[in-house]
Amino acid sequence: MNKRIFKDETSTIGEIPFYKIGTFGGKADAFITRKKYEEYKKKYPYPQKGNLLISASGSIGRIIEYNGEEAYCQDSNIVWLDHDNTILDVFLKPTYEIIKWDGIEGTTIKRLYNKNILNTVIYKPTIDEQRKIGKLFIILNNTIQLHERKYEELTLIKKALLQKLFPKKDGFKPEVRYKNFNDAWEQRKLGEVIISEHKGKVKSIMKGGNTNYLETNYLNGGTAQKVDAIADVSKDDVLILWDGSKAGTIYHGFEGALGSTLKAYVPKYSGDFLYQILKKNQDKIYQSYRTPNIPHVIKNFTEKFNVSIPTIIEQQEIGDFFKQLDSLITLHRRKLEKLKQLKKFLLQNMFI
């Protein structure tokens, strides 16, 4: 571990970042002087580039690879192994992701002590195999990070476009328009832009059918259960969860038999467009349209909620655009999930 740094030796601005357990892996909020950094780095233990720093308190076992940057860490809370060349850090890194530290499993202890780390048994293959395993997980982790960044970037792009392509509150024109569209948008009640609404009737799984059962687990990415019921929802309908702790959540693009805690809105015009409006406002829906004294039930929503709508053609343009963007976001999210599942499988099967 690094030599102890006392609180009065740090400042909120300075030359060398000082990472406490609360800022480990994030942005430092304390600093030490370069003079002290150079002195302590020379006199006392300091990690080498490539060493794996381990959080020994709080979220124990969190790993950060030291890349050689100028920084200092809180003693005893952030530690690393000074080991010989019979084990490689590139192999240790995936090992740490599945390791069970000696003496703390099944306890409420939230700290790793020296004895926990040093008494933990690990299995290691030859250096050559360690290097190959480490390289595999470096490639896999880099690929996961790539898709995470892409997914996050697309999500942020969508958030920004929702602000630009829809009018602001009480506004009649968005900041950005498709070419040849200039008309002001109209304020309507939700009930005026749907043909009908209906509540789900299917309360439980009835085996023997071949219709998708539309309930929250499936709508949130789970496997579809089959029911012996008539499909009462088309892919253009917009769904809302009207009961439960997640009441107000909006879904779209499903067909099947509607579960009892959901309602379906059959749109007059573009379901893709209506979905974006409601999804953009689902937090507001939950906060503003719950039934008094029944905190997780939404009622009389269509009579009260206002929507701004352009012409049918502009609705279709906007709806189609966001449908494609959502498909791209979903593609990266699913790819990311599959990569994480692959990594989990490899961690479970490539180590003893």
C-alpha cells in the first residue's frame, strides 16, 4: 500500500490527485503536493505500471489497473500485490473478477485484510497460458467497452434529439424541423389522438395457447410466455403499465394478449410518434397522474394528458426516424448483453 497521507496534507486543489476509497476509479476530489509525491514515491511502496489496485473496503475487490499516471492512493483501503514473475497481472485481472476471498464469504465484513488476501488460494497455469488467457479477456473487455460507449452515445443523441424535434413545454413549434414542414403543432388531449383504449384481461398463464402473453417481464426483454387467448394488441399500439411500482412505464412494438396490469392505446395516426411523446414524459406521467391514496395506480389519464402533434405526414417522418434510432440502440444493447454473458461463461469455465 502507499504511505499514509493525513487529511491536513491534502487540499481541494493541487498538483497530484489523491484517491480515497470513495473516489477510487472515478475523479479525485483531493490532492497532495508534488514534493510529497516524489518523496513518498521514492521512499515507500508504489505500484508499477500494470499492477492491479484492489479496493479493500466499501465495495471490496473492485479492481483498477494502474496505467502509470501520476497519482497517490489512500493507504490500507487501496492495495496491490507485489508478486514474483510466476504470475502475470493480465491473468490476475480476470481471476479477481471471480475470486472468493478467504474468510469473508457469508459474512457481513466489508473489509479485506492482509490475511484475507494472502490466504486466498488461486490456481495458475503456465506463463504462456496465462498470457493467452489474459489477452483474450483484454480483447473481450475492450469490445464490451466499445459497445458500452456506442450504446451510451446513441442514448445521449436520442435524448438531445427528443428535445430538438419536439416543442418545448407550451410551445407550438420544435427547434428543429424536417424540410418543408412549417405549420404550428396542435395541442390535443391524449383521448383525442387515439381510436380506443382497453385494459388487459389475461390475468395468468393458460397453457396450450400460441399467443404471446404481454406482461412486464416479457416487455422488458424476457422470454414470451404463451397463452390460450385472443391477441388484442397490435405492434402499432402503445402500452402503459397502469398498476404497480413502475406504473406509467410506456411500451411499444408488441403484439399479443394484454396482461391485466396494462392498457393499450390504439392510435389514430402514427403509433411510433405517439410512443415517443409518451415515453419522453413517462416520469411526469407517474408523478402527476396517480390516483390519490393509491400510490401506484394511474387512472383517467387520457382525459387529462396533453400532447402536441404536427400533421400526419410529419408525425410519420418523426416516428419512423426514432423507430430506426431505437432499433440501433436496441441492437447495441443486445450485443452488449451477449458479450457480457459470453464473458461470464468464460470466467466460469476457464478458471479453477
